Amino acid sequence: MRPVIAPLLLLALVSGGCDRQSPGAEQAAGDPAGNITQAAAPAATGKLDRSHKGEAAPDFAFATPDGRKATIAAFSGTPVLVNLWATWCAPCIAEMPTLDALAVREGDRLRVLTISQDLDGAAKVTPFFAARGFKKLEPWLEPDLQFSTTMQANLPTTILYDAQGREVWRVAGGMDWAGAEAARLIAEAS
């Protein structure tokens, strides 16, 4: 019985961050089976948190799009925006197109990593990305959930690290990453 309790508690912690029961403007529309069919425009429901400013990025390993292991330190020298998300999180899905637009706009000045917190990783994330045809975003996987559990992050959570790998700020909740407010916040990494 004891081996079952830890995974159940972990699942409850992670799923508690994404409210699928009370749809709001930031959530995507779904069919009766619960499949996401279209994304609504993301509302700026995120809460800006600067309490971790200056902390070093965690050294958690995650899978690159080609299956190798990496850490945030691998991107040293370039600011990195880490978006923790999952395919079952409607606010996460709603903000993905704006993250893609941000990645396109910023080019090589900012690395945008959308790190999936799905337990079954590639089985859900690969088809998700294939169906949406993002221009710049890539599927990064972290099925061990170290980011969301260790950092006590509900989904979506987005964290900006400067070029030295130090946290600048984090946003808990959805945001329009292609908008003027996001551009102002991203500029803080330089």
C-alpha cells in the first residue's frame, strides 16, 4: 500500500495547480471527452513573483527534443525562459502560441524552453507538438516532475533566468507572452 501513496500524493500536488473544473477566459475549449479543440486567447492571470531573484537555476536534468539529457546550465550565456506546462492543463495550452510568438520574435537573444511535466512524456507531447506546428518551440520533457514538485510550482509556471543562470522572476499562471507586458519583463534579463 505504501508504494502507491507517494505517486498519488505527487499526482494530487501537480494536478492541483491546473484547475480544469472552472473554465475561465484563459482556458481552452474542449469536446465532451475532454480533448482540447481550440485555445482561447490567454488572459493575463499570472502572478509575478520576484522572491527568488538571484537564485541559481536548478540542476535538474530534462530530455532535449532529440532525447539527450540537459540542464539549464547548458544554455549559459543566453537568457532562458523556462515554461513548465502539461498537455492536460488548459491554461498551459492557451499560452503556447504566445510563447511560440515570443520565441520567434526574440530569436537567438532568448532561449524558450517549454518543459513538459506530463508523466507519460513523449506519448502525449510529441503528438501535441506535431498537431500544432509551432515555428520555434520544441518538446522538452521532464516526466520526473522535479521542477514542479521541488519548486512547488503549479502549472503553468514560467521562470526567467539571466545569461548567468540566475533567476530574474517567475510567473505563476497564464500570460500573453507575445504582449507588451511580457516584452517589458523579458527585457529585465539583459
